[in-house]
Amino acid sequence: MPPARRIVPGLAGVPDEVDVVVVGLGITGAGVALDAVTRGLTVLAVDAHDLAFGTSRWSSKLVHGGLRYLAQGQLAIARESAVERGILMEVTAPHLVRPLPMLTPVNDAMPRSRTAFTWGGLQAGDALRRSARTTTRTLPRPRRLNSTEALGLAPALRADTLRGGLLAWDGQLEDDARLVVTVARTAASYGAHVRTRARVTSATGAGVTMRDELTGTTYDVRARAVVNATGVWAGGLDEQVRLRPSRGTHLVLRGSALPHTRVAVMVPIPDTTSRFAMVLPQPDGTIYVGLTDEPVTGPVPDVPAASEAEIDFLLGVVATAFTTPPTRREVVGAFAGLRPLLEVAGTDATSDLSRRHAILTSTTGVTTVVGGKLTTYRRMAQDTLDALVAAGRLDADPCRTASLPLLGAAAPDDLRRTTAPARLVRRFGTDAELVLATAREVTGLADGELLAPVSEDVPATLAELVFAVTHEGAHDIADLLDRRTRVGLVAADRTAAEPLARRALELAGSAADAT
């Protein structure tokens, strides 16, 4: 087995030849790198920016069971989503994915016909759970609630129009970018070369030319296969790929905007049968409100922006469900992501485009994997490597990732028994002790200083920021605050955390210089 490696910015010391080059280090590219290296292949995985720089950090942070796709008649992707959700929650990442109760209020905005349709959908979703062999200990069965029970879970709901609720369960990520980083770290631990700030300037199926964005130096690397996993930017590497991106926007609120909301609240979007706006409490004490589905035209931006129209739309939808709904003033942040949806002839609305992934081979030999969704990243990677093996491009062992725990993975009961700091356990699982031990060694500081949060609103700590530099390839303040942690989603919080991020870079850099 190749030696374990760490994620590194830049291309210094990059190999001249590997079996597989993966371009793009969102969840799809990180998953392809892990799948390939655990099949016994040599792997170089690169990104022009950073881990989780694109769409993978802008999701709803949910691991879906495919209920929406079931409602649209997309049975195959619904079943695939349910299976992959179960694998994430029970095998590969139980430390990063937890059950999330999701409450649909039954009120004046939910006529009896839609209530019956929604309840039928939840029952069908539970059938998917059973078919995927996910246990009820992981995801309980859906049930009906009376109005008192519904208000107990979400006291901010309007009581005057509430008749009851429908309670179901899905998976919630600690953080989507944290999942990407963990998958990439796991790939590196098996010997993959994982490099950020490495821009591919040209590619064929036989290799790539890359530029080190830190030094400007150009490198050529030969490969037996090159995988384009750049998502909405896939057309830049393979002009034959045709995408119809759609933008999904979320708002960020303080928890005090909807106090004591302990469950996700699903608010029906008017004039639709199966679309909901979601109110999603987060582990850090904030609340996200999403999700829009707006077609996007023109050049793809590096960082998409939410529009004022989308912000107003989301606030208007959720206002129908709460006694004192959140106002524009209470929106402390917003983020938007672009879904890399494949263009389909005869389809106008992006909400109708399939989320199923596709694997395409260009005339230059580059293999592109595109479409899909965060929940199914592992299957996308498996299908990509299987296609390359079937085409005779690679000779590799069978896929192992369905039974391969990511770094830090452990059952919830085991994690509850650990004595490590709770925030670190939540974000790193059994690697929490490694995070703290690394920070102690690098900085020489006491635990009190390493584990002190930035502020009451910003729970990030110096220990995790130092570890991000030493083990996760973080290179600058943006890496630390916008991707290794999600502090940057709220501008005021980012400002408050910048001194600590700068200190982490200085401490870790000094330690590296001394070795």
C-alpha cells in the first residue's frame, strides 16, 4: 500500500505519471480519488482553488433519501439516493451525518388533498428506507402529530391555523464542506496525491498540463485516465458537455429569529404539489432557509450570489407558517450554489431536469462525470471507475467504498462515550483527539486557549484551524473560514474570526518552517 499523504497546496514534488488524474475537488472529485486509490491505482487529484470551493459547499447540508425524485416518478434515482443515504449514515460517515426530524405543518396552507398527498409521499419514502435496509434506529418511521406535539417541536409556528403536523426523518450533514475534506483526507491517507491551487490548463485522456497557482510553474503529468469532475465548470475542460445550471439559494438566520426550533420545518411552496421551502436548524446555532431553483445563463461565476428576488421569495413562503416570521433585517447571510444539471432537449424548467448523473467520454479521451447530487457522490465515483475499467482504460480491483469508513467514522454510541471536546467530536469523529494533540504539539498552548470559541455566536476554535493547516491543506484565511469552517457565511462572524485564523496560519507555518 502507498504511504499515507497529506493534502498539500501547490504542485511541488508532483509525480510525472499516475494511473488516474482527477480534476476538481468537490465531493464528486474527492469521491473519485478515494474510489480509485482504494482499488489499488495511483492517483493525482487537483483543484484550481481549494477543496469544496464550488457547489459542494453550497448545498442544504442534507443527505436526502430521494423523496422529491419519487414524487417526480424518478424511481431509480430515488432508490439510489436512499441506498447511498443509508451507507453514509450507517457505514462510511456516521460521525458526520445524523438523523434530522422534519416537520410539515398541517395548516391553512395545506389543504386536505395536499396533506394526503404529502403523507402518502412520506410513506413511500419510508418504503424506500426499508428497501435500502436502513434501520428505524437510524431513521424512525414517519408519523402524524397533533397541534400540541407540533408546537412542542417548533414553538414559533402559528398556532391559530395549525391543525397538526407530519413528522418524517432524513439525514443532516454536520457540514457539506467537512464531508468533502474528510473524503479527500481519506483518499490521501490511502496514498492519493491531493493538491489544491493546481489549475489544469489542458487535458486529454493521456494526461494533463497544470499550472501551480502559487508559483506559476507548469507541470505535465501522464495518466492512463483523466476524470473531469469540475461540476458546473465541466464544459471548460470538455466543450462537448452541455449543462443547464440552476441556482439554489439559502438564507442564514440566527437561531433567535425562530427560537426553540428543534426540527426542520417544511413549508409548502404555493402552486406546487411537492416543493417545499425548508427551515433548517444547524449544529452551530444558525438556521438556514432554502431552497430556490432558478435557471442560470451566461458565464459561470466562481462564487454565485443570491438575488434579492430569491431572498424575498423565501421570506414570503416561510412567513405563512410562523407567528413572528423572520424579516429581511434578520437575514445575517445568504449563499447560493449552482447545480450542474445536464441539458435535456424539450425540457424548459430546471426543476424538471433529472438529477441523475452521467459519464461521458470526449473525443480527446477525457472522461467527464456530471450531474447527480451530493448524497450519491460515492455511487457516481464507483460508476466512473467501473466505466473506465469496462472500457479497458484501467485494470483495477473491485470498488471498496460502500464498506469503507471515512477517517474518524464511528457509531453514534461510540462517539457519545468519547471524552474529547464535543465540537471536535461532532466535526472529526474519532480524529478529535488527533486534532487536539496536533494543535498542542504545533502551538505549545494549553487546551483552554486551543478550545476557546471565537465568540458566543462563532464556535470555531484555534485547535481545528491549526489542524486545517497541518492536515487539510488550508492555505489562507478564506480556506479556513469559508471552507474548513463555515464562519464566512455570516460577514460579521468572519470579521470576528479573522484574527484567530491569521494566528493559526502563523503558528502552523512557524512549526512547518522549524522542521
